[in-house]
Amino acid sequence: MTSEKLMIELFGFSSPTYYKWSKHEKRKIFDLINYAFSNNELEEFLKTGKISKIENLLSKDPRKSSEQ
């Protein structure tokens, strides 16, 4: 899936809105998402509601076991 299609799916807006926000207004949220997540991770999130890499990190967090 292309970055454009991923963002449209994530944000629930149209292609023209994506183009306006990313190209003309240069909204930083797109830079942040592209910095932090791969397209594969975003696709996984859209399909499952989770990202396995993050789930694995959370399961290894020693603070998590001490909070229970």
C-alpha cells in the first residue's frame, strides 16, 4: 500500500486533503509517522489494531510486571 493510501486510511480523509496537508501545508504529523513507523507497521495496525514490534517491546518492559 502506498504512503498516501495508508494516511488516507489512518486519518479517514480524501486524497485531495492528504495532498493539501502533506504538500502545501507540510503538516509535521506526516513526518513523525514516517519517522516512527514503516509502511508495513502501519498496514499491520490497520489490519489488526496492533503493531507486533511495539507489542513485543511492551511485553518485555520490566515496569509492566511491577505494576500488576
